[in-house]
Amino acid sequence: MKKYVQNITFICCMIFATSILQAQDISRKWALTYTAAPWLKPVLTSNPANKSLGRGFKSFSVMGEYYLPGKWSVEAGYFRTDVSYGWAGSRTMEGMQLGTKRYLVHPDFFIQPYVAASAQFNWSRHIEESHYVYDDYYRSQYSKNPYISFAPGVGVEIYLLSPIAFVARYNFNIGLDSKTVMDAKPESADAYLLRDRGMYHHLELGVKITFPFRLTGDEEETLLNRIRECYYLIK
């Protein structure tokens, strides 16, 4: 238990150390970002039983970004999203994501809010259909996944060091020509019906690394000092 507390203290000190960042003359050319979803929720058009969907979803993306003049950038990469409907089932999309961002403040500032627009091209299954019947147990799913989805969004990047940022982003995903129907009758429970039109809320959290990867002199000195202090604190 003591070692666990020491490890947590060391990690907290590291986070504190990397959070000390003053405005610098920053020059970023390109970046890599990894994000995963702590929250994803389908927009249901029918849920008369007010059924909870639970938290069984999975989603992540790996994106490359290239910076353009005038606070603009373009991005491209891979995504995979499993949209969960609770006990009734789920549907899966994966493929290529292309998009653009418009940053809202000077690039030297360590907090970088932005607006974004993306298109997702799904190469996974277009139709997902299943039926299962056993005595009083019944479940039926029909999902028509989109070939193309649009995802307007907003986000923020908080730079812990000049080349490393914590990323938070919200997207509203709109699947074209998409729908899902879930019809379920669990054992010893009320039957219910779920429908949607391929739209869902999507929150992403992750880490971004920019290139050229370069620390300022102040950051190197501050980081070394904080690591030294943390070491003596938990020793």
C-alpha cells in the first residue's frame, strides 16, 4: 500500500511539473494524436420504455495533423467505434477520418481551443443483422451503418509541455442513410424497442505530440527540478 501511495505521489508530481508552461515562441509543423471515448451516447428516435443503454461502447482514433497558415490545420487517420445499445446489441464502424480544424487563439498560448469538421468513411460492415429466439428470450437487431458520416465538433488542447498536450474533443456524429432497430424481450423482464437514425454524441480524451519535438530551456530546467523534488519527497 505504501509503495502504491508513493507511485501515485510521484505521478502527481510529474503532472504538476509538466503543467508549468509560460508563453513561448512555438513553431509546430505536424502532430500525432491518440484519443479514446469516455462517453458515447446514441440519439434515440424511439425508446418508449426509457431503457438505459449502459456504458458498453468502445471508441478510439489515431490521427495525423498538418498545420497550415492562419490557425488552420488538416487531419487524417484511422477510427474505430462500437456503438452500444445495452443488452440489445451494438454496431461497429471503422475506417478513415479526414477533417480540418480552426484554432481560435495565438499558437504560443498553452490553451488551444478550436472548432472542427470531419468526415468518416466506414469500410466495416454496412448491414448488421441478427435474430435470436429461445423460449421467452428474444432479441432482434437490424443496423444499417453509414458509408459516410459527418462530425462537426469543438475541442481544446492543453499543452503540458511545448510539444505535448492533453486533448478533449466533443463531436456530434451524423451518419448518412443510417438507422438501427433493436427489439428485445429479456427473460423475466419487459420487452422494449429502440430506434435511431445513425446519430450519436461522442466525447474524446487523449494525448497529442507535436513536431519538431522541442522543449524550451525553461521547461527542461523546471522539469528536472520538479523530478528531483518529487524524488526526495517520496524517497
